Amino acid sequence: MDDLLALCSDNYINEPHRKESVKQMWKRIFSQMHDMATVHRMRFITTSFNSNVMIIRCSVLLMGIPEGEKNLITADAWLDSNLC
């Protein structure tokens, strides 16, 4: 979990989520699913040289097998979200 969250800025905001709420969502997903797989497309938007900020948008398909099940399902999907 620490390695995953290290990818997110401490100032991450994607309304209504902040870094702590993202942590809680990942904990829930990992506790309920196994054999996770993802397709992750990242698209560069812009940079701000004055503040050392880079904006990247991503689209993600997250899949896994729920505990007690045998078949892969879509756990979550999002389009053009702000990257952590």
C-alpha cells in the first residue's frame, strides 16, 4: 500500500477524493479481490515550470477476481481522471 500511495502527491485532489480517501478505497479493493489486473492509459496535458507541476490524465480499467469466486470481473473503470 505504501508503494502504491507513494505515486500520489500529498496534495492529490480529484473531487471528492484526497490521498487518504484513495487509500481507503485501495484497502477495500485489495481486501475483497485477488489476481488483480489493470489497463492504464496516461495522457500528458501540460506542465507548469513556475511550480514544477505536471498534469497527466488517465483512463483505467481495473479487474480482479472477488474472494470466493473464480471469474474475473471489472472492479472499477474511470476515464480522464487526474493522476495522483
